[in-house]
Amino acid sequence: RRYPTVEIRAETFNGSTHVPVPSDSAFLKALLFELRLVDDHVFVEHRDTCTRINHSSVYSVRTEGGDLWPVLAFQKSGLIYACLPLVEETLEPRPPLLTVTGLSQGLALLLGIVDYISPSRKNEAEMTAKIGQLRNLLIQACPLGTPLNTNIRSLNSSFDDIQEMPTDENQPAWRSNTYKGKPQVNVCITEKVKCMQYDKRDVVDLWQVYGVVNCKCDIEGSAPNVTLSLNLPTNGPPLQDIVVHHCVTSVDPAMLMSSSAEPLDDSVYNGPYKFPFIPPSDSFNLCYYTSQVPVPPILGSYQLIEEGSQLKITVNLKLHESIKNSFEYCEARIPFFNRGPVAQLEYKVSYGQLDLSREKSLLVWIIGQKFPKSLEVSLTGTVSFVTAGKEHPTDYVCTGNTAYVKLYFRIADFTLTGCYVDQHSVQIFAPGKPKITASGELISSDYYIWNSKAPAPMVYKTLLD
């Protein structure tokens, strides 16, 4: 979907530095190249140099007319979602990402499209039909280039069914209908923790928390005002890289300036984080954030040593004492790449249960819903293999003894940052006493523990001397 009005505005803002948007085919080719989905085996300095480490989904795409920036793009379930937000200021020098309001609007719109398409990803015919309807839906959601309603699922795919715009001039476009009934607000804080542990002195372990606050506000009125506060415990790690939904009417600028790209100092904003907003009719993500917590929830070490035709493995896991010891599920998966099916397995676990996958190339250590009182569990064993067939997993990174353990877990009613919603601080300027429900959860995401007895791929390397 192209918006000539937006392109004219971009040319007005940028003047001589304006880079025109190329044809759809040329843009797609350049984007695939930038995302390393084509020619990934060729080293291209401007794209692949280690001095250019991308910490976000914002890219600079090189075209014949110059570098297009900022292109917001990410992959999800085999599809690429991308948009080019308008920067309402000059591009030379490039402004900080946090000052580009079009990025949060573009991200909200893309996530709305993901939410609309994702349920059909396993049914090709249904997905094709939904993608065919997207153009009509985008005319409603983003008629002139500015997102008015990012909840694509709430829109009608047929022009015949489009309801008239509300007659109440105070009702914002993103409130597609009005609610009748007892007021209630549901808030859920979901935090995902990513982790890379190496168990080596010369390599720094890495972990990061990514949070999202989802809201569903059933409140009467055409434009109800709601104020919600996120709070942190005393000395809790501050929230950073905060991106808010476009329905938020105002925020403290200091809240948006805290960036994980810069070291923390004593002046960093640590809450409470207040969000006044006029909620959409349906469920929406109020804000996104990151945080640099002092320790990962589970510390681990993995040793894999090859002795003749056998592998000796040792895995130790320790739950940090500050973490709620109550899991919905917790398991460690130990894959074996490029080796074929497991022929013989001897093992000893101090806790939990060990299973071998049907393909006999993956060990699944089910720890269960609690760690023991010691908060430590261990696994030792020896594994031997038969010749690999085509159906067994291969990996170009995990060759030799380079291998990993990947953790999967979920803890309900818990956040790693300690971030929570004070139900008494939720203000709703509407008739009736609302029912307020708040919850939280911590989920693992890309939680790897690499074999300390072999070189592991580095996802980060300091560029400072």
C-alpha cells in the first residue's frame, strides 16, 4: 500500500536529502538483501560488517536512489511485515529512534496485521483470502497514511458492511463501537526473557527482558479517559526503550528517553510510569518495554565432551532465589545435530524426568512445576549414535561439539522486573465503579546455554577498545 500524500510530505521535510521510494519490486529486492534472505553467503561490507550491529527491527535499505530509512521490518511465521514510517523532521543527521513517532504507529499497524493473519498461517487458502482482503481493510485502518485503527480483526472486509463514522465528534476513530454494561478493565503484563549463557571467563553472558502490557477496557462512553500506572519495587531495574500505543494522550518525556543502548546512571527514570489514554474498543497493547535485570532467572552450565563414539553430557541448572518457584511448565531440550538417531542412552537426573523424542535426536528433560528445595538440578549421561539419515536435524552452526541446551518455561503471576499494576491507581473518568483485574507472566524466549567445552557463536562483541 503506497500513500502519495505521505511521500509528498516526506519530500517536503527532507528537501535535497529526500530518497524516493522505488517500485514495489525494487524495494522488495533491496529489503530481502538487507534482511540477508538473498545472497546471505556473500559478504557485503555495508550490511555485514561487525561495526553495524542491529539491535532493533529498524533498517536502512540501500536503493538506487539512496538509503531508505527508517524501514521497519520483521519476520513472523514465514512472512515479512514491513513499512516505511514518515519522519517529520530532517533526516540529516538521523534523529534518535525514540523521537520518531511514526515508528510506534507503524509497529502497532504491523502487529495488528500479524494478529489478523497469524491464526490462518497453517491454512494456505484461508491465508490467501485474508491477504486479498488486506487492501480493503487498510483503507479503513489507515486511509491517508496515518493509522486510525490498528486492530485489523475488528474491521469489516466488505465495503457493504462498513458502518458510518460515529456522529459524536469527540469519539476517536480507534473506538469502533461503544460498550454498554458494567465497566471493567483487564491488564496483563507479559515479560519474555532472552538469554545467552556461555559459562566461560572470557565471554560475557547476556540476557534481556522484553515486556508488553495488554489491556482490554470495557467502558461506556464515546471517549472515556483512563490513567494506568506501572510500578516497580524499590531498587527494581528501570523500564527502558518504552514504546506506547497511539491512543496514549501524553507521557513524561523522561520515560521515553531511557534507552538500553546507553549505560544506566542514577538519573534514569524509574517510575511510576503513568499512561493516560482513551482506550480502543478491543484488546490492545498499551506499551512495550525492555529492562536490564541483574541476573537471569535460571543459571546453567552445559558440558559436552566427545570420547570416541560416545558423547558425555553434563547439565546443571540453578533457579535464582528471587524467582517464584512455581512453573506452569519448565523443561530443558538438548538437541543433537548432524549425528543421526540416538542408539544408546545412559543417564542420571537428580530431579524430573528425561525423555527421548520420537525422532531420537532430542532429549527432553521435564523439570516440572517446581525446583527442589536446593533450587538446583543436574543431569549426567552418555549418548551414542548411529549413522545420520536425511530426516535427522542438521545445523551449520552446531558442528563438532558446538551445541546448546534450550530452556522453555512459564511462570504465572510473576514478572522478572517486578513490574506490576497498582489496581488502586487505575483512574477511570466514567460513571460506575469499574472491576479491575491485573495479572502478569514470565515466559522464556530464545533461552540458550551453550557447551562450555567448545566455541560458541557470539551474538555480541564489544566494539570499544
